[in-house]
Amino acid sequence: EIDVEVQDVASTNFVYYTTVNVPNRDDPFLSYEKGEDKKGKVIETCVLFVDIRDSVALTDKHKHQTMGRVYTAFTKAVLKVAKYHGGHVRNIIGDRVMVVFPVENCFKNAVDCAVSINHIASKIINQRFNVNFKCGIGIAYGKLRVIKVGIQRRGAEHSENKGLIWVGKPANYASRITDMANKRIEEELVEIKYHPRSIRSSIFPNVGIFGSLYDPNASPFLTRIDTKTITKEEFVNKLSDFNDNSFNFSDGKLITSKKSKRIVQFPSILVSKPVMDGLKRDDPSRASLKKDLWKKIDFQFKNMGEDVFGADLIWI
């Protein structure tokens, strides 16, 4: 039975319709019927994730009854704030909530929503429950393909057996930066000294604008010594195999390497560069922009091809 279902999904088309409004599970233009084309939607907008920080440690420290109240109060607050700022809650998994915004004014609405959530966490939840409560918020922008998944069930289990899948970089990026928002981590770094590769020995002769610089007798490395600090992961990726009892280093001839560490404190609100660009374009008079409160984050987020900016913002 499962194999038949898989064959159906593999052999039928997926047809997507562009929308500016946030789809829900009962949207008639979303379908997953057997034997028919699967209908989905495409929306280009902002998606926000919010996650409670140190939830396990909080639960261990405080009574379960207290944390049940905290989770309930905070989730209710996020739902109300999302609606107030025009967003639609589309996923609640444990202590993580996903909010998607209609296209119109999505940058301003998403960031306003993030500020409101952070304000509630720091100024209301903490004061009412006297716990060290913090949350991390991440926002990204781009195209999302929305499809409905699940099976038909009758009765009370009807809604529990179907849901929406949000496919695309914005959902992945927002989730990824939310993982780091409002966290303090220790990052391992490597300081390297090396002789850079020589372009004169590595380019193809008579190819491109630098082709005339090719010299078959040139040394493969410059005599100049460069120094830079990179992450441990970057360092490992730049190494390949041993060559004449030395490492083959992609940037040049490695001379020395020295490990170090640094502490990185991430702001409570992180946004991708497209969100920051959209906010600057649509709301240039915003106080946080005028006061230069948003800072580029000096950290390499895994498998993410966009810069990230962060700020600790509440309403005053």
C-alpha cells in the first residue's frame, strides 16, 4: 500500500500557483489526492521562527507546573502578537513557533513582530514568573513552495493527519539562524600563515584577460607571507592530503597554524540580508536603522549563503 502511494507521488505532477496571501491547510488550491496532479502554492515573503532558549535547563531548575505555565503564556502571547502584526502561525513544534507573513509590508511586519515577541519575553514573562526566560528569533525572506501532505482521516484525527510543508531557503535559513539567536557560544578558530598561490603559474596560457601573465617557470607560491584567522571547519575544508610530507592547502603553501578560541554572543533577533535590505527600502525612517542598531554578525552560519544581521530590540 505504501509503495503504491510512493509511486503515485513520483509519477504525478506538482503544479504551483503564485499567491500573496499565506495558505492554510484547508486552502482549496492545495491538494494531495491520489492519481491527480498535486497542487501547491508559491509565496515570496518573510518567515519568522521563535524558539525558547535553554528550555531543558529551565525545566530542570524550575517546577514542571511553573514551566507549563511559562510555555502556555508565551505561546499564547506569540499567537496574539503574530496576528496583531499580520502574520499567520503555521507550525508549533514543542517550544518553537513558525510565523509566515503576507507579501504586503512583510519586512516591516515581520521585524515589528520580532521586536514585540522579544519585548514580551524580557519585560512580561520574566517579571510575572521570575525565571531567566529568553527566546531567539530568526527571520528570512524568499520564495517558499507550499504543499499539503498527509492522509484522509475521519473524526477527531482528521486535522492531525494532514499539514503543510514549506519548501525553500527562507524556511531553512530562518530556522538555522533561530538556532543561534540569543545564544553565547565558544567558537574554535585557527590562525594560519602561508605563502599565497602565484597566479602566474596556475592560470591557463592565453586564456582570459590574465592569460598573458602565465609563466611556466614561475614558482607556484609567492614569497609573501599572509596571515588570517578562519574557523576550524574552514581550515579542515582547505586541507586535502599529504604532499611531500606537508599538507596540501588550497590557499597556498601552509607555514604554521595555531588554534585559538573566541566567545560569540548572538543578539536575540537575527535576520538575513534580504530582510535587512527590504526593511531599509520599505521603512528607512525606522529608529533602529537611524541609530545603526543592526550589526552584521561575524560568524559563518553553516550551509547559508546570505549575510546575517542582528539586534537586541524592545519597544520603548
